[in-house]
Amino acid sequence: MKVLVVGSGGREHAIVTSVAKSPRVDKIYCAPGNAGIAGLAECVSIGAMEFDRLAAFAKEKEIDFTIVGMDDPLVGGIVDVFEQEGLKVFGPRKNAAILEGSKAFSKDLMKKYNIPTAAYENFTRPEAALSYLETAKFPVVLKADGLALGKGVLICNTLEEAKDGVRTIMQDKKFGDAGNTMVIEEFMTGREVSVLSFVDGKTIRIMSSAQDHKRALDHDEGLNTGGMGTFSPSPFYTSEVDEFCKKYIYQATVDAMAKEGRPFTGVIFFGLMLTEDGPKVLEYNARFGDPEAQVVLPRMKNDMIDVMEACVDGTLDTVDLQFEDNAAVCVVLASDGYPVSYEKGYPVSGFEKFDQKEYFCFHAGTAFDENKNIVTAGGRVLGITATGSDLKEARRKAYEATEWISFENKYMRSDIGKAIDEV
């Protein structure tokens, strides 16, 4: 069969790597792809938001199955466009992708269906938000309602910081229209855990847990990023936590979306906070996390195409989802200065030792120069992933592998997975 993957980051490279393992797949296309993906798929210069062009391409090439990796096209309605053209596509429709597309919607959904989450209020006027903050208990969390590349969340310790945050999100519109509505949320403390799941509208199958590192600098300092590294499984995701979430969060979310007339098909990412009062939902995403996909997918035993087709066909209840009894750690190699400003176009070398079995190099921000050499083309450049018998071995191997790669202004955190030493 022929498969088209939509997207251009490390997540899409991980998806393409998994799809390439399927004996059912003869040909993979990726739009627009990147320099690493080009080793496994034919990259097509069509943007992820060019829905009509993508659908026309899928028809022209007789694509059997399309996988949408990115949040923007899903929230924008790419699945609806493909389905209208009679094309088989993996991902939620626009009315279900709102689960990620609007934080206000998802918070209201959780409140309505008693799904554990932080207390909150939604605001459409900055004056009302400022008035509310005068009597709020600090710290608080301010969230731009819409998509903001994982950066539209501000933790404010004082009233002054919160006022500045309202100005940033709602008045200066730093995150664009994503800040037309803003959520003010109570600040929760505890361990963060990410759990990915496959969903077919009614049935949910949970993938292995993971834990992300969002801050740019060591010791969880600096600005929020799209993710500087991750590990899987999380030792803090215990059987007790799993049991609680299955009872009160996972299936409850799928059922709530169905009751709202928004059946969800695709991947739901549950961002959880393990608080003293039990697990609570921090956020939902309507697709694989990045870089979480880079540590979860290499551990999956199943044929990716079989599982995704079961989601689309509504037969996920027949799938026994299985993962290797091992661990994986991903360390992101970024351009120094990310996420604010950084230079691009530097040659990258050192790919030879990655075997795609225990050592993976997922390209996030790379391109080819005029001489077909691989160069840096983004803030997050590569995700260096290694598997091991346990998290400590995987972490040691991942950091060992980061030394194989060279490019000017290479930057990484030195403490990815450090929390596992506390277990």
C-alpha cells in the first residue's frame, strides 16, 4: 500500500520510521518532510496547511492511507477535506480536534463530565481577567486558548507577573488569535506524565507512558519550548495511577466527546499532573506529542498501519496493543538560542552509527543545501533516541550518541531523565 504522512518534524520522522517497518507498505510519501525523512520517504513540497493540494496529490498518487502528524492541519480541518474526497485518513475531524484547538473548550468539557482537572475560569476580555486576578491565589497559570506551538502557557507567581501575562496574551497578542480567549487556571504541583492513546471514536487503547522536559535550560529553568527531551516509560506512572486514569479520565474523555457529537478518532495525548489529590488533566493534544512519539513509537510491537486502520475502521477493540519491556530516552539537539533566536544553515555530520534498532536519530529541523548536504533548519534540530533494558541504560546510551553528531551552535540539556535517579 501507499502511505502519505503530513508534517515535517521529529514526530513525523518517528511516524515514518514506524510505518516503514510494516510489511504492508510499499511506498511512503511525506509532505513536506525533512532531510532525515527523505531517507525513508519521498518528500513532497506541499505545505501541511495546503489541504486541497494535499488531497489532490493523494488522489493522483492513489494513496491508500494518510497520517496527519501535526496539530495545525488537524485543528484546521484537513481530515474533513480528505474524507469529503473519499480518502482514508488517520486523525480527528475538525469538530473533535477542538479538544486541543481550544483550551477553553477542553476545560469546559472536563468540568461538565467531572474529569479531574485544575480549577479555572475563561476570559474573552482583558479587563475581566485583570479584575479576577486581583482576588486570585498565586501562583496561577495563564493559557492562550488556541494553538501556540506549546509556548502559550505562562506561570505567574505574583499579581504583577499575571498582569504582564494578560498584556502579553490578550492585548499585545504575542500568540496571535490564540490569545482572543484566555484561561486562568490554578497552579498544580506534582509530577508531570504524558500518556498517548489510540482512539476509534468509542474504544481507547493506552500506549506506554512518557515524561517530557519543556524548559530550555537545565534544572527546568528558562523559557518553555516544544520539548527538549523525554523518556519512556515514566517510573512515576504506577499501576495505581493507571487504574485511576482508566476509571476517571481516559474512557470518560472518549465518551464525553461522543456525547457532545464530536466522536474522536486518532491519537489523544493526555498531559497529566500527579497531584497529592490524585492525577489531574493538565492538557489534551489531538495527536502524537513531540518528542514523546520519539520514545514511545520505537517501543511499540504492533504494526503501526494495523492499529491506525483499526482506529479509522472502528475496530480498535480487536487490537491488543503491546510494547517492548524496555525503556527509551530522547535528548534534543537544538540550535543555541532556541526558542528565541538562533542561526540556521550549519552543516550536520555524524549520522553513520545510528542503527535504527537501539540508536535513532530523528530529524526535526533539517534541510538539504544546494549541494545536497544536510544542514540545520530549525530551533530543534535532531532528537537523539536510544533504547535500553532500563531507563538508566537508555539515558547513558542516548547521551553517548549525542556525541556522534556535530554542528556549529549545537545545544542540549544535560539533565534529561535525571528524575529517574530519584526513583
